[in-house]
Amino acid sequence: MTRLYCPTCGRQMANPVNNHPLAKLRRERGLTLRELGDIAGVVYAAVSRFERGKDVYTSTAVKIARALGVSVESLLLPEEKP
């Protein structure tokens, strides 16, 4: 499996797709890729790329985070376990 790293802070990102924090949060809120894209003002493909761990524009990450009411960091980093 390929390891992904945050381009800003260099920390390892969560496993893409199923375990990505964005995918988990989106599913918890009952949103489709298209619905989240519409709320955030981005195309659904940008949400999909983000969830798959592909490169996304910082502005896209900010729009998605704002739409969900969370920080960009919380979408990039895996949940810390106690």
C-alpha cells in the first residue's frame, strides 16, 4: 500500500477511500459525493479525489472543510487512538 503524506505538515495521511476521514465524515452525515460537492461549491470529482488521497487544491480542501464545519487538518490526518 502506498503511504500518503500531507504536503503541508509532512505527517502521514489516513488510508485513502474507505478509511479516509473525509469519507467517514461524509458517510456519517448521509451525504453522497455529489451532495457534498454541491454544498461545498466544488465538483463531486474533487471530493472523490480527496477521499482517494489524490492531490487536491488547498482551496478545495478549505471549501469542503467549511461545508462540513471541521478543520482542514481533521480531513487530512487519521484519528488518533488513545
